[in-house]
Amino acid sequence: MDEQYPTTPPPPPPAPSPQPKGGSWKNVLTIVFLILFLPVGLILMWTIANWSKKAKIIVTVVLLAAIIPLIAIVGILSSIILVSIKGVKEVAGDAARKADMRQIVIAQEMYYEMNDQYYQSVNYPVSIPGFMTKMPKDPKTNGPYGWIDNTRDSQKFCAYADLEKNGYYVATHGGNGEIATKPRTISDCERFSGFYSY
């Protein structure tokens, strides 16, 4: 008789590969929102993700530790940029005001050459006939500049602009210049360094 050798049993079938638990789409959605939209992602993670509480706490702490300094840096940089932009706008606005005042002096001097007097007006004029068809306006308010009534003295005039960086810039019969306080009279307008008296 043939001797039979014991045979080894066949190996067991391989264990099935681990399958994601139900709700894996929730995990994917949570991760996407954590990356793109931190607050929404954190809320989703705590409400629908099938993660352990320890994992949720670790993810929350790590993300907040990374994001809070970033938010602070962005806030500081944006405030610096906004302050810089405001300063640039003020400088540009004041430069435009000063240029307008210089143009008023030029127009008034040309008017004087033709008429032996400056153009007279109680309020800020609409024009200086023959030399300035339309008077300039403040670049920020789009309103008229200040004007001192010169109807009593045709040999003097004063227009003024309120500067954003402090003080006033005047256009007078003696030139242009800066003064510290708002002028109330034509003689107030003459109180700047470099005023030329005839």
C-alpha cells in the first residue's frame, strides 16, 4: 500500500482589504474645507467627520496655530498699506490744491495787466473773465475754494485752499504761500514767508 503523506491544508483566503467606513465622502469633504475654508472645515470636522476626538483636537490646534499668526500678519500689513495709501492721497490732493492756487495767481496777474486791477468778487468767482474760464475746485470735496471779499480794494485779492496735511495755501496779490490758520481778511492771507509786498 502506498503510504500517504499528510497534506497541508490549503492557505486561508486573503483577508479582504480594509474598506473605508461609510461616510468617507464626509472625510474628503472635511479635508477639502479644512484646506480651503478653515472655519467651515473645522465645523464640518467636529460635526460630520468620523475622526477620534483626539485627532480632531490635534487638527484644530495645529491649524489654529498656523492660521492665527498669518491672520495677524495680514492684518498688520493691510493696516500699513491703508495708512500709506491715505498719506499718498493726501500729498497728491495737497499738490493739486497748490497748483490750483498758483493758476489763480497767474490768471489774476494777467487780468491785472489788462485792467490795472484784480478781478473783484464777494465770493469765490465762477471765472476770471478772459483768463480763467472755469475756476478750479477742491479735488476731494469738488466744492469751491475759499475766497476773501475784495470788492473794497481792487489792488488785492485772496483765495485759499484747506490743506489735508495742516494749514492753508493761499493765492494772493503777493504770490502763493502757506499759512497756519484759516484767513478771515486779506491781510491774514499776507502772513506767509516770501509774501511779496508791492
